[in-house]
Amino acid sequence: MLKQTTRSSQTFIVQRWREGELSEASDQLAEEVPIALVYNGVSHAVMLATPKDLEDFALGFSLTEGILQDKSELYDIEVQQQADGIELHIEIASERFAQLKVRRRNMAGRTACGLCGAESLQQVFRLPDDHYNVQKSTCQPLSRQSVFKAHQEMRTKQYLQNETGATHACAWVDEDGNIAYLREDVGRHNALDKLLGTLKKNDVHGGFILTSSRASYEMVQKVVMADFNVLVAISAPTGLAVRIAEKYGLTLLGFVREQQYVAYSHTDRIVE
């Protein structure tokens, strides 16, 4: 049995080969732990995630997966350390739990593929058609200088990444380019769920979402479901991500660098 941990990182003694010499050194590594999400006593999914900000993760995952429609439907979260990992015992409204049992998803270990465990094509896309009108009705202009400012600031706030070099980050940025919330995880989807969970918990609106990863279709879908209008990615989006962003009124930027970016959808929202 592998020993599990609740720490975000651990120190390992390693051998380092550099410039023709072998030496012993300490190396800080990010942790990933099996996290079981248990709803009303029934295990629903097991994710590999960094064991930090787990209450935020539970709320964000529940909302962006369509298990809950509002944070008020979540009654309690209890984090339980087990020998093989961590269980998040989540108490939700009985109506939502009844709907969850019908869906019967099994997404064991999903860290990269957004389709793992989907039982039908209808489970892949969770956005209702009328969500487009919600996104368009709340759109606000975004200054490109705010994007560049946030990109620069996020590097200094990725403490776990700077320590280990192995994690993604997602941040919420206000209209002036200031980062108010940031969450990290070994998985980009997990980092986003953690961020969206804390934003919903604190009733945060407006601004935009910045991610250190590429923008997959699921990243776009999660941001739209959380009612945010802009997703800014350090890397590239996929074609499906762009089509979903275009349909649902999301401004999607990729390849953000020093004073440059590529805009893929609803580009009229970007201003000087």
C-alpha cells in the first residue's frame, strides 16, 4: 500500500547530474493524491489532485459538472483522510442527489481527458442552449493591458509551481488586471474547479479567468457554466473549445505572452 499525504509537496533526496558531475541534492515535488468525491454516502468519482483547497474543489466540481445548480444546494463538506487517499463527503439536496444517481458517471482518475467516464454523447456537453443569452447580456469590455498585467503577476503568485515546477494555476483577475484569487493543482481542470469553487463561495462576479494551461473544450465549458465571460490561456485552445466559446458568448484568448495574444472568439470585447 502506498503511503498517502495531505501535503501539497514533499522533499525527496535525488542524484543530480550536471556539467559532468554527479551530486546528491534535495528536490521538492508536487503531490497528487486520489480524491474520492462521495455524495450523500455514495462514491461518485475519484480524481488525482493536489491535496489542497479541497472544499473549493468539491464545490467547483459539483457546479461545473452540473451536479448542483447553485451553491445553496450544497449542505456540508467533510474531508476524511483514508489509508489510500482522501474522501470528500459531500451532502447535497435530495433532488440533486436523485438526478445524480440517474446519471451514474464513473470518472476514475480523470486528469486530462474530459470524456473519460461519460456514458453517452448527451453527457459530454452540459450547457443549455439558452445559456448563450445569459453570457451575452452580461458582457463587459476588457482592456488588453489588464491581460498583460495579470500574466506578469501570475508568475509570482504560483508558489507551488515555483517550488516544484509541476503544477497548473487558474486565477481570477479584476478589470484592472489584479489577481485576487489563485488556485494550483497538478491537473488544470482541478485547478479551475478549485478557483470556480472559491469564486462561487465568495459571490465573485465580473473580471476574467486566467489559466497557465491550454484551453480545452472542458475548460471553456466550466467557465461558461460559472457565468464568466472571458478565459485567457497561456497556451493554445482546441478547435472544439473555440466553437463552444463562440456559441456561448465567451471571449477566448490564447498564447498570451509579453504584449501579445491571439483572440479566437468575441474579439470585439477587447479594447485599449
